[in-house]
Amino acid sequence: MDNRTAIIKQPDNISSFNDVYKLQKEYQEALILDNSKPDFIWIGEHQLCYTLGRGSNYDNLLFSLNDAEYDVFKIDRGGEVTCHMPGQLVTYLVLDLKNFNKDLNWYLRKIEEIIIKILGAFNIDCHSRKGFTGVWIGNKKIASIGIGCKRWITINGFSINVDCELENFNKIVPCGIENCLMANMIDYNKNLNTQEVKRIVKKTIEEEFNFDFISK
């Protein structure tokens, strides 16, 4: 496969979820209108917020939506409720799957493979789990995946808990999985930092999708 150009954005600041979601939608619509446009990758961190997929069960939110303390977003992706916060690395991929494989199951499994390779670079043994989407260390979930797709142009992506406040997951039923335990990478490798993880995320995505990155 020939290399494909992709714009990559890696902000150092903690970013508003809503601002980045709007940015993704802009790139998705641009690709729908003109598939010669570059794909778009965003790697960064968010302020504390909770997001729900299209078919999410609101019972998995363990607090009232009237509680102004938390930002909650209903967005265009599959999957249940999840949480974003500083110390968790989020990666969004706006890709034209017509250039790869028009198969959403293939795409989800590809993302799982990418996450496993990223953690493997830090000598962290992890695995996918039959019947679920995401990546686990033993019985603890370390990474979550949620995607949307319109005319084979993807949106959203995956999150990896690097060194975040896992207590924030206690306010939800993570991904709709009862008694789901969450984990941080730092618990298994004390010598890593978020910037190094970000570098490996970028490198792995670049290799797995044969991208030539343009920074923006």
C-alpha cells in the first residue's frame, strides 16, 4: 500500500473535548466531500468529562445529569459511557476506510492490535477480550475504543489510561460493563511518562497505517 498523507495534531495543553469533537467533524465532512483530502489524527488529553455513544444506557451514569460539576456529551460513536481526564491519552482517527478496508470489525480489531503494540513497547503484557472491545491487563481494562463512521470516514478512536485519576470511573459503569476494574500504565511501568507514550502512539499509527504525517 502506498503511503497516505495525514495531518497530525499533538497539543501539549489539556484540551476541551467539545472543541476537539467539532474539529474531528470538520475533517470528517471535508473527507466526505473530497476524498483526496488528508486523513486527520489527534493525540492529546482532555479536561474531565463523560461521553455517551449513540445507544448508551443512561442508567450507566451514576450521577444526575443535572449535576453541573461534570461535563457530559452525547456523541456519534458506538459503545457505552466512558470518561476522559488529564493523565489519559486520547487518540482520534479521522480516516477514509476506503483506502484501507471497508470493514468496521477489521478496524476495531486493528485498533486493539495497535494499542497492544503501544503497551508492548513499555513491556506491559496486555490482551483483547473475546466478546468485548478494548484492551485489558489481566481482568483490568487499560484502554477503551469508541468509533463512529459516515460514508466510510471514521471519527473518534481510543483512550489509554497512562497516569490518571481512576476514581473518576467510579461515577459510571465503564463501557456498560458491570464490576469493570480500570488500570493505569504507570502501575505496570514506573519509568514512563505521557510524552513518551504519545511518541510511541504516533510512531505505531504511522507504521500501521503507512502514513506520512504533516504536523499542524
